[in-house]
Amino acid sequence: MSLSEFKYLDYRDLNAINVEELNILNLEPVNISFRHFRGQNLVKKILFFMIREGLIRLTKKLFSQRYNKYLNSKICLVKATDKNGKKYIGMQFSKDQPVFYFLNAQFENLENYYKKFYYNPFIGYLPNEILIYPQSDSNKFKSINFINNNNDISISKNKTDLYIIGCGDYFRTYVYPHFKKSFNLAAAIDFNYEILRNKFLNKFKIKTNDFYEAISGDSDNNKLAIIASYHSYHTTQALEFMKLKNSKVIIEKPPCVNYDDFNHLLEKYDTSKIFIGYNRRHIPWVLKVKKLLKEYDSPCVMSIEIKEVQITKYHWYNAPNQGSRIAGNLCHWIDLTIFLLEGKKPVSISISKNKILGIDNSTFIILFDDGSIVTLIPSDYGDGTYGVQEFIKIRNEKLDIRIDDFMHMRLWINGKVRNYYKLRRDKGHDIMYKKFCNSILSNKKSEYTKNDLIYSTSIYLNFIKLYYSDESNMELHFS
């Protein structure tokens, strides 16, 4: 099965139908687990995160786990017909949603549909099925607004309007605290009605499932969108939002998951308006290592072993249109190597493909024009107690650097050894969002260059393409 068979899913490929317009044939719960908790010690995990990331963030993560369990319990499979007799099937976030979402393809025989098509555009997979979803040129997306009538909300003309697109755990835990005081909370946008009903979002002026409706009223206010939605929508939503007057966007990783979006984003890329959310670029230890690599410049050998978050095959990261976990996770460390080896040009990539354990347990190699070589070894196997962990080793003629999960760093510099230790594990989130917030409010440009975007995005998109091809290596050409 080639990657070219996977169709990119956009809003235009969906029908959003008011439940009142449907005759529900069957509505049943679907018990799906999106996260593995393989070999984890819960007590040790809580103590570790309390010490290493702080009580506030631990509390938010515990709340998120509990809340996600509640959300997952609401997922259901819906079979229905509309008033014209067309038949639909799909997984939905909740049976209580006022609107259900379906792919634009309708089928006369629902049982054959169920056997052939397993994929939901938002949630992920139905068990034990495989889907190549159909091409569709129709443009029938319609949706329903959920207006939050909170009389306490006031909008200041002196503040920038904030639009949150994708209201999941990441936004609540890492993003929102840095923006809630300095911005007008204009709109919270998400397909999941259960999330929109969360009291956490009550201070937003508008809560809606309709991205286009939320941005339709173009005021003279400065506007910022933080795009933390499904990966396949990042570029589309960013470029649509940037059509508004006085608008800027923060695009969470990955900036795009297909070549069409990549080309469109490059055409419009403007560092005064677009910020890309790769948090590891902002870690103080990373900045120190980058400075050393520039000072003691020579070809280096770098290896990064990544213990990824444990997810199941039903997680939406694994859906065909989301770019796999290469786009969902590995892009972080691909981008980190581009940042650390600034000025070096990537010239080829290769993969040691694991056809038994799959794409998540393969090995990825990047070769640069000066002879520097990077090996990326991701896996979610092993002890998941400590969450995402990363172990980085970098060596050249005068440097030997080792970073153990950003809690211990050993520097060997021309024969002299220095050790650094941290009680808190710093992944750069807080520094990045404070910097973004200040830059946007003071009209400073993003530090993420167009070359950064070209090299980093090209590499992970080509890794995806290469994995699904018959080849194991590829030369990179940039024009």
C-alpha cells in the first residue's frame, strides 16, 4: 500500500449534519483505549512528575488523564439515514452531540461500509479494519455554533484577540497559562462538543465547532490564532486565519503533513506573522550545546534515542492522513538537529525499516554536507513511568556531549569535563510560549527561519514517503 493512496482529509471532505435531520438506526458505545500504560508504576510516576515537572503541571496532567477517560467513555458508533434516505456511518465523540460528522461518501449497504471503512476523521480507528477513504470533490461542510453566553466577558480594543483552534490537553496544560491574561479570549474552536462544554473554556467569548464561522467577523483588532488541532488541518487553518486583518498564528508541530500544504505554507511564510512551535529549540542546555558546536566546528556524530509516549494503534496520530508518528513525534528531534547543526545542509536520509514492529520502531539517519551524521532511534517500548525521555550523544574532534533526559548533561570539551544537573526536567515549553507572547505583543519577528522550515519539514515528509516506498535511502534536493 503506497502513501499516495492516502487522501488528505480537509473540512470539505466532511458532512456535518444536525442530529435532528437524521434518523438514527443504531447508536452504540465503542470502547477504545488510545494510550498504553505498559509496565508503569503509578506511585513512582506521580512522585517523579511532582519532583521533575512541579505540582501544578502534575495536577494538570492528572486532571487531563481523568478527563480523557471520561471523554473516551462517550465515544460511540453511529449508523443513520438522512431525510433523503442517504446512509451514513461513523464514530462520534458523544451521542449527545447536536451535530454528527461523516465522510462525504454515502453507502447504500451499511454493512459493506462497516467491513471496508474503519477510519474516523477525528478519533482514529475502528478495531481490526483498514481504510483507504474515498476521494471526494464535494463541498458540503456545514456546522453549528455553540455560543457561550457568559455576561462577565469583556473585550478590550487594546488587547489582541486570541483564537484557540484545538482545545485538547496540550493547550490546557502548556499553552493557555501564558496567554490568558494578556489577550482577549475571543474563540475556542474544536470539533469535540464535550470539550467545548468544559467549564475550563467558559471565559471564551465564543465556543464553536465551526472554524470558518468563528473567523468570519473580521474586526480591526490584532488577532492571534494558536493552532493545536489535528495535524492535517494545521496549514489550512493557519493560512485561512492569516487572511484576516492584523493576524498572526502560532502553528504547533508539525506545521504540515503533506507536500501541497508544505508548498502553500512556504509561499506565505512570513516570520513577522508565523511562529512554529518546536519547544526544544528553547531549552537553555540546547542553546549552550549549539554555541559549543559553532565554537568547535567540525563534522560530528550525533545519536538521539527517544522513549516516546505510549499510544495504541487506534490513536489519531496513527491515522493515514496525520503523517504517522514521524510527523507527530519524530519531527521534534529532526527539527532539533537542524537547529543544532545550523549552517549545515542535509543531503540524504535513510531508514532501517522494521517491517515486524513497524514505523515507530525503525531507525532514521540524516547525513549533512560536512559529513555530520545523525541517527534517530524512537520507540515507545519499555518503562513508560517517566513519560517521554530523550538521550542525546554528540561527538566531534574536540567535544563529547551527553544529555540524559535534560536532567543531567556531561560536557567533555577538549579534555576537560563539566557536569550539569537539574531537579526539574525542562523541555522548553514555558520559555517558548513566554517568548512567543512577548514577541507577538511587541511586534518582534519569529526566530524560526524559512530555511529551518524547508530543511526540517522536507526531512520528515521525505522520511514518511521513504518508509512507504521500496527504497531505504534518498538524496535530498532543495530549490
